[in-house]
Amino acid sequence: MPLQIRRGTDAERLAMTQPLAQGELLYVTNAQRLYVGNGSTLGGVQITGYTNEDAQDATAQLFSNGTHTGITFTYNDASASLNAVVDLANYQGTIGATSFKGSIFADDSTLLVDAVDGVLRGQHIGTLTGNVTGNLTGNVTGNLTGNVTGSTAGFHTGDIKGSVFADDSSLLVDAIDRIFYGTIDTGNTTINSTSLTSLTTFSMGTSADPLALNLNLSSNLQIQQPITGVNGKFISLVMGRGTLSSPAAVQAGDELGGVIINAYSNTTTTALAGTFGFLVDPTAVIAGGSFIKSKAIISASTDSGAAEADALILNSAGVVTANAFVASKYTQLAVYANDAARTSAIAAPVKGMMVFMTAGTSPAVTNKAVVYDGTSWVALH
């Protein structure tokens, strides 16, 4: 025979006014639950069996006590939560997440993201926004906005905007006033610029080009500098034998430089038109003094293309002479047809001025040279 215990509905259990005796059982038929009396609780105490807490604890143990590959779990019983630490060293696949925390290593165990120092290490491909502190070895493709502090070795392809300073902080290129400062040594360098007024191409000489400096101008070249007191500014050409790093003294007869005038004789060829230059006087003694005895020479080319030799010479004594060794060399005075033409050209003559008159009345001359004596024009012959 089955053992019969006290039974009823849950409503009847809750309506009880007397507690079940200790150990007395009650079965609720509609809820299929079993209660036991403790002698004080109305309706008894439910016998729950395997509770939710039991299920949580048992499930958590599977994670926290089990052996897993690439992941470690920690169970917090009080908060009923699991925490996981994932090792992605051997992970194969795609990870989608809003954020990561920690260092990142490459397959060869080199550090890529240093989470302790908060820096990126290794190569970077893509757009980088922010500051870069440290050494960069490799190529940079893209735009850089910001400051670069340190040395760079390699080629830069693109535009550079801003001033340029030397290692001693002296200004070399003033990007505001568009001015170059300092000394430019000759070398394999070409600077193309449209921002400098009238300057199209500025090139330094190379081993294949004997020109030390070449300016290709779209219009006139103007050098402007305010004077200090009564002292003006000069273009200075410093010449010497030897090399730039180890110069040596010039010698008697050396050409010291000057101006050479060339012009295009056709669409592709330039021809010599004339020169103005200086040379060390053949009688000069070079002894480390403050001055070097020299001669100034002006020469012009003939229309046949042959260069005239020393057409006009100014020596260190201030004597001007024409080349007496070449036929057809001469010194020509200004020629005037009459007094009116002379007065129109020379409104205020000075003492010692000399001209040639085809005809004249003051003085009365025909094809003669006249000189101004400070008061009037006087015939010389």
C-alpha cells in the first residue's frame, strides 16, 4: 500500500492557521511541491531540492576549474559573474570589438603596441593622427602635418612649407619674407622657384657644367640693400687658387673674374659679345698684403665671332689705354654737328670735358676737338 501524506492545494496551505509539526510533510497537488513543518512556519518550508544557486555554482565550476585553450575564467559567486582572460597568440580568425586593452605582439614575438608605455612600435601603414616620438626608419607615404624634431636621412618628394634653420638655429630660408640667408657652396643643386620675383631657375654648377652659378631670369635682376652711412653695397667675387676648403694665393697674370656677355645667335647657340673683368697685374708681387695690383679690362667681340683682345685697359695707376697691338683700336670722342646739338646733350659742362665738333660758332670750328675750360669751350687745334 502507498504511503499517504497530508495534501491539498497551495491556497489551502496558505490558509492554514496552525503550523505543521516538526517533520510533518505536506504535498501541494496543483504546484506539485513538497513542504515540511518546523513547528512555527505556517504552511511549512518548501523542500526545493536542486536550486538556481546550485545550478549557477555547478555551471561556473565547469569554466573556472576546467582546462581550456587560450582562455581563462574566474567565477565570482557573490555577484554570480564570470570573468575571462583571452590569449590570442595562436588565434586564427576575425575579431570584432569596440576596444582592446593590452600590448600586441607580432607572430615573431616583436612588440607592436606597448600598452605599458603607450607607444606604437614597428611599421605603420595608413593614416596617423597625433604625435610621433622616437626614431623612424623607413618610408613615409602621405601628408605630414605637425613638427618634426630630429634628423632625417633619405629623399623627400613633395612640397615643404615653412622656414629652414641651420643646426646653430640661424635662419637659412625665411618663408615669410621669402629670403635666403647664409653662404651657398657650389654643388649639384637646382632650385626652381616662382615665388622669388623674376627668378625662374637658380642652378649651381656641376662637374659636367663649368658654370659655377647660373640664373635663368624672366626679367631684370635687382639686388637691393639699404646702405650704412656713406658705404654702399658691392657684389664680391673672392678668387684664389687651390680648393674651397684649402685656398692658395693667386699669382701674377691670373684672371680674377668679371662679367661675360653672351647672346643667342640662333635658336640653340649662344655667342660671345663681350667681357669686363680683372686680372692680376703681370708685375704684381703677391706677399699676403691687403691689396693686389690688378688691371681692369673691357673687350668686345667682332661680328665675325672672334673675341677682341683687351680693347680697353685701366691699370692700377688710373691710366686708360687702348690695345695698341691690334689694328683699328681707337678712342672716339662724342661728335656734335653744331653748338645747339652740343648744348642739348650737355646742358651743364664741367672743366676738362672734351668733344668733337663738326661745325660750331662758339668757338668757331670745323671738324675740330674742343675742351671746356670751366668757363667756355676752347678749340684744341
